[in-house]
Amino acid sequence: MAKSSDYLSRAKRQYLLRLLFALLVVNIILIATWYLVTTKVHAHILSNIKLEHALILIILAILSSLIGALLLTRSLLSPLRALWQQIVNLAPSGNTSPPNIDTLKVGRELVADLASQVMQLASATSDKLSSTQSPILSRDFIANNLPLPLFILDPQETIVFVNNKAGDYIGIKPEEMIGKNFYMVLDMSFPSDSTFEAWLKKAKESSATSSMSWERVRMNVLDNHPTLLFDLAAYYNKDNPEHYETMAVLFDHTKQYSQDDQAVSFVALSVHELRTPLTLLRGYIEALEDEINSTGNDELKDFMQKMSATGQQLTAFVNNILNVARVDNDQLSLKLQEENWGDIVNSAVSAISLRAKVRGINIETTIAEGLPSVGVDRLSIYEVINNLLDNAIKYSSNGKVIKVDAHMSKEGLVETTVQDFGLGINPSIMPNLFTKFYRDHRNRAQIGGTGLGLYLSKAIITAHGGNIWVRSELGKGSTFSFTVIPYSQLAAEMKNSDNKEITRGAHGWIKNHSLYRR
Amino acid sequence: MDNSNELTNTNKPHKKVLCIEDERFIGELYKRALDKGGYEVTLEIDGNKGLALAQSDEFDIILLDLMIPNLTGIEILRILRDPSKTPHLKAKIIITTNLEQREDVREDIEKQADGYVVKAELTPKELVGFLDNIA
């Protein structure tokens, strides 16, 4: 930031001085001419005040030159200033209003693209000109004046160039990074499977020039240094000279993104405080249920059932919020163990059946015979089934049926569907269905919920290596399906670890490189 | 959990449970459910007293909360698992907590204990079912 404004004011000073000088010369000539003409005509009037007059005229010339130069500089520099403003907006922290994400995405890729082209130009010209002749066009000059961390990789993904800003940013001297493997130096985690490595691999396979940007990338640096959070833009050009194949530019957002994380932690903390009283309430409801069931009063029994169902719902909601906070903070870790899928589905269904029962809804479960055992994290997968059933109950009218079906998919995965015959989902909102806080606006008034359930379910299923999707028809109902992986497929992965279980991060943070992948 | 647990358990010899838990209401609920499930329960809210009771080696199961006054559950666990401080312990130790633990901390605790229960994830009756399976 400081660098960019320095640059602008330096340009301004240079323009101003040159213009001032030019205008001064022009004005003095003009005024002198005018003075000579007038003195000739009115020599008898002006002859006595010649010196004073000359002084006034010179001051007039200087003043008018100054005003003219200022105005001209302003107008000449305004496009440059606008351009700088754009760059500053794209550049990290310090700008007060968060810019529009969509325009930013384009902008980031553009910066990487532009940087790459400038570097190409610089390296092409520096071949022909000696660096002393054209310091302004030298690669190092340009790269080191770019107010963003920049990395250039060769076809082997070895770092061939790093600018000073990048060195400052990650706290390693540029010369110590050069010649090392990019993934070894930068331990990055991405918010999804779409990683830098995956993109670069694809770009190389199709051997086409390509640019891409990522948001909320994390990087662990030195031990006592906080985790860096940034957006990343990259540009790949197969035909770049000097093996400058890939260029990566970082846009720091550590401050802004970590504030978001803190907000999540605050929510998680407050929700956590709800857990103890909620546990107690459910405990007392359970104790009371025993007593009331033995009295035989049907109305009281019915009330107790409803209380118990409501308690369960509230618990599920609190767990959802806590888990979303874990996903967002890279703290949800799954322990995949061998489980009988039929048992899991049946017990998840039976746990929620009370809630269905009080709404007069019946859940029909079909488990295909001979299903292989699966590799899942029991508690997390429970929550997925619970969330899908909870939605099915919410969006079904009373007295309807919900069908749960577990079977093998064509791809050899264990597929489970939850089908309701309720409202159905508007096609226009389908793409946003698995997004955080997204809910069908039509139903917001009648149907409660947080819009976290599907987001969380997707995160959990993705972390399991499975897939989740939906088919729906308005007025006829929806079918949510998800897959989990048979345990035998995970066995190979298990062999490589001495543990009897596999620990995985949430979909949220998949390590960039296979070397680091958990 | 279904009610059949209660019937089968009442026929077995009563197992002794020490419940070190400073949240009185939780302790009360656990005691009630465990009594019904055929266990004999001693409640203790203080860490030091809880440790002394545990070391008396009279119990089959110790339910150990992590957040208790005077000694933390982790400290108690460490002393109970240290042969120089606790030469013999027949009891199985079940950690009960509502705390969010860091993964490595939790793993360390789980290694030393015989069970790890997040209180919010189980109702008292479900806890009884859990103990029936573990003991």
C-alpha cells in the first residue's frame, strides 16, 4: 500500500515539475511579448514604473504557471490514479469496504495474467538490452515493485523467481526459496478439492494457457507465526521463455478472514454453553417420561413424546452449529472405521422416528441384502442421515410417508436415498441448496430451520469421499441421495498407516499436495 | 435405549460406580438412571475426595468429569494410571465431558481411559446402555 501511494506521488511530483517549468517558460515569453508590445504603444505612461511592472508580471507568470501545471497534472494523472485505485482495491487489506467478490475474481486472474505478460516482456527485452540501459524494464525491478507476493515456477514446479514482497510475506528470504519445490516451501490448504496442484496438473495435461483464482487459502508458516489467509491467483503459460511456466500471486486477507473465523468461534462458544442445560433438560424429560408412561395417562404420554422430540430437535440443531463451526475452522476430523451400514441407517432412523411420529409421518426403511461394510465416522454420518430425515419431515405434510433406501450404486459405492412426498424444491434454487444458510424463501415463514443442515451434510459426505445430490419435482417431493465408500476400498489406504482407522479433515481443508494430504 | 436393559441388569450382581461430577443435576440424573439400570452409585463432586475414593479400589467403573474443582479430571486420570501412585486399579475409567478438546489432547486422554463420552451426545439411559456394553 505504502509502495503504491509512493509511486503515485513520485509520478505526480515529476509531472508537476516538468509542467511547471514548461508553463513558466511559455508564460514568460507570452507576458514579455505582451509587455514589449504595450510599452511601445504606451511608452509615455509606463516608462516610470518599468521595474515594478516587470516584477508584477513575473509573479503573475509564475502564479499562472503554477495553477496551470497543477490543473494539468491533475487531469493527466486522473486515469493513472484510477488505475492505481483499482490495483490497490485488488491488493490486500487496508481498503475499508470489502469489494465485490465477482469482480474481484476476474480482477485477480487479470493481475496474474498481466504480471505474467509484463514479466515475459521484461525478460524478452532484457535479453536485448543491458540492464543498465533499461532498469525500468528489468524483471527484478518490476517484480519487486509489485505490491503483491509473487512466485514463478518452472515446469518441474521448482521456484525460479520470488519477489521481495513474497519473502517478507512468508518470512523466508527469496534466495532461500529459489531452486526449491514450490509445494515444499508453501504448505497451503484449500477450501475444496479444487487445489492449485489439481489445477496445474490439469492445465499441463491439456497443455493450454490457463488462469485461475482461489479464495481463503491457508498457509502455515513459521512455528510462532500466525496462519496466513489469502486469495491466490495463478497463470500458466506453456510457451513462456526461460521456463517461466507458472506464476502465482498472493492477495493477503489474513486480518479480514481471521476476523470471520473469530466470529465463528464466538458462535461456537455460545452454542457450546447451551449444551449443558440442554443435556440436563433432555435428561429430566427422559426421567419424567418413565414416570408418566407408568401412570397410563395418554394425554400426558403424548405431551412427553412431543417434549422429547422437541428436545432432540434442539440438540440436533446445536450439534449442527457446532459442527459447521468445526468445518469452517478445519477442526472437523473424521475417524473412518468399519461399520455395518444397515445398523447405522436403522439406528439413525429409529432415533428420529419419534419426531416423525408426532407429525404422523411414517418412515419406511429398506436395506438391500448383502451390503458390504463401509468406512465411515459413525457420529458424523448419523448427523447426515438425521439432517436429511429432518428436512424430509419438515417439508412433508402430516400423514405422509418417508422412504429410506440403502443399496449398491452402479459405481460400486453404497448409496442411500431419503425420499419424501412433500413440497418439492423449486428448480431455481437447486444450485444453492448445499450452500450455508440457504433456505427456500417460499417456505421460510412456515418451516423453521437454519439452512446449515445440507451444507454440513455435504461437508461430511465429501470428507468421507462420497457424493451427495438431490432430485426433486415441485408438489411431488424430493429425493436426496448420498454415497459412502465400502470398507474394502479403504483397506489399501489403511495398510499404509499403522493405525486401524483413517483420520480425515473436513471437506473444508484438503491439503494442497499429496505429500501433505491427510 | 429400550427398557430391556433394566430387566436384565437387575438380575446381575450390582456393579459399583463412582461418579465424579461437579454438575449436581447431571450427577443426580446419572445416579437415578444407573440405579434403575442395576448399578450401585457413589457421587462425588470434589476432585481430591474423588481421587481418594477411586484409589480405594472399591469400584468397578469410574465416571470421571474433566472439569471438577481442586483436581482436574486429567490430573486424576494421570495419577490413577501411574503405577507408583496407584498400584492397583480394577475399575474401568470412563471420561465424561462436554469440553471441546484439541484432537491430540483428546487422543491422549482416550488412550489412557477405557471410554470417552461427550455428555451432550448421550441421555442418562443411553449412558447406562454404554456402560452395559463396556463393563
